[in-house]
Amino acid sequence: MSQERDRILDLLAAGKITSEEAGRLLDAVGPRPGQTGADAAAAPAPAATATAAPPKFIYVKVISIKGDNVNVKIPLSLVRAGLKLTSLIPPSAMEQIDKTMAEKGMSFDLKNLKPEDLEELIEALREMEINVDAANGDNVRVYAA
């Protein structure tokens, strides 16, 4: 995270972002290394230090040098609700979905997808983190917490 903090401070020093934007971005990347006390306790914990509770959200954060920043928070309860809605899909439509996915190289059977499978997937998301540092200086982070 130190690298991200340095990049944000460099953008601020270069005048590419305001101090308010820098503050929001610094809050988004989490506490400073070695930070202690109430400030560290109030800061969001990185995904790697998640507690025993399953993740509740998938986060997508984009820090752009142009200032076109993105911060998306997707509730995993929405995914659970979507699984329940698959029971409303007519059998003929399910077959067509499975066939189309197989044609695209994804062997997938919606009829065999069970709620416990989804919970196992959500639990596995706890360890998922995707970080992309683009050559143009943009940064993308996707994680579950």
C-alpha cells in the first residue's frame, strides 16, 4: 500500500489532484504502514486480514491520474438473491443458457448450482484480490471484504 500512497502524494504535489481528492484516495487505500491508535482502528482493514465472517461486498476501485476515479461496492446479498431467481427460469431457457455457455467454452449447468456452492464461492472470495497498475499510472483494485 505504501506505493499507492506515494503515488497519490506525487499526484497531489504535481497539482493533478486537489488535497480533498488526495485525502479521499488516501482513506481508500487504508492506514499508513505502522499506523496505530484510534486512526488505525477506524481505517478499513485490507482483505488479507479479514475476520472469520464471510465477505459482504465486492469492491472495485479505480484511481485514475485524470481524476476519473471509480469506487463501486457490490453487495454479495445481490448475488444470493440472483441465485434464488434462477428457480424462475423456464427449463427450456436454462438449456439454452447452458448450451450457449458451452459454446463459449464454459461448461456450466445452472440446474446443478446450489446455495451451498454459492456460499463456498463467497468464502473463497475472501482471499481474492486483483491489483492492476497500468503503464499510464492508473490503478485498479478488486477485492472482497
